[in-house]
Amino acid sequence: MNTESTGGVPPRANQTVADLGVTAVAAAIRRGEITSESYSAALLENAREHSDLNAFITIDESAVLGAARAADEARAQGSTAPLLGVPFGIKDSYATAGLRTTLGVKSLDAFVPQHDAEIVGLIKAAGGIVFGKNNLVEMSWGLTGDNSGYGQVSGCCRSDLEGRPSNGSLDRVIAAGRGHEGRHLTLLCRQGLGMSPPFTARL
């Protein structure tokens, strides 16, 4: 996989572009050291490779790459938006315009909002792009992250560990960068938006 500048972050052995955190990747994209498209493509490859985690309900790969290319074009035209081209995993309880939002409920499987949730709109306004919709317990209420319709979120380091309450898959997506006892694993997505009852947002 392609390796790129880490924007001053000390490199780790076998570090790839997908290993960059939000601060480093945002700065690298703004400086033109990497492209949003290459970073997003690397994350999509990781998501396919680790689909057994069941961390996402929906990923529209063509939309992700299209948004990434648009961000790269915006940078070329002089945009310095703080999150320009940075992909975010969005918990599937937040509305995303043009991308289905299920709340983890099968009866909403075909629901595609026409508008973004306010906080999703703020992320996009800052240049961020929607990477995918993270799995969750139905309606965000539960103790284990289990979902009868879309399946249980698996532990990122041990398959016998379940996802944590409500934000289980979002935790797994971000935590997938660290293996059991410090062993490094491939990252799915470094950035995410979630919430826990009673409706506290977390980035």
C-alpha cells in the first residue's frame, strides 16, 4: 500500500497512509502531501478486508471516492477548510442526505433522508466527508451492541468480544488500529461521530 508523508509525525514501522490520524491527515491533505482520494481508497480497502467486524451497515464506495475527488479539487482551487477531505464514520442514528439511515431497525432499511443531521452538516461544511454508517443496537438502546437485523458487532481484537453499548461499532472502527496486547492492526477509519443515550454526541 502506498506510503505518504506523516506531516511531522514520527513514522512507525510499516506505517501506511491509512494509519494517519485526523490531525495529521487533515494537515497532509491541505498541504497536498496526500490526496483525500488515496486516503479514502486505503480506508475502503481496509473496511472490505475487515468486513467480519460488521462495523458498518452502509458504505457507498462510489460516493466516498466522489466526495474525496471533489475535496481534492477544492484544495487545488485554494480551499483550506479544517477537515477538508477527511472521511468520518457516522453512527447510523444520524441522518445523512442521500445515504440510508436505519437507526439499526430493519423497517427503515430503505429510508434515505433528504437532509443531513445538523452535526453531519457541520462536519461537511468543515470539509469532512461521510465514509459510512456505523452499526448500532436498535434505536441506540441496549447493553451489548447486538442487533438482530444487521448483526452483532465483533470485537476488533478478539472475535469473542461483543461491541459496546450503542456506539459499539464506532468504537470498533476506531479501536481497530490497536490489536490485543498492543499488536497493531489495520485501521478502518480514524474519525467517527456517535452518541450515547440520553443523546450526547461524541467525536
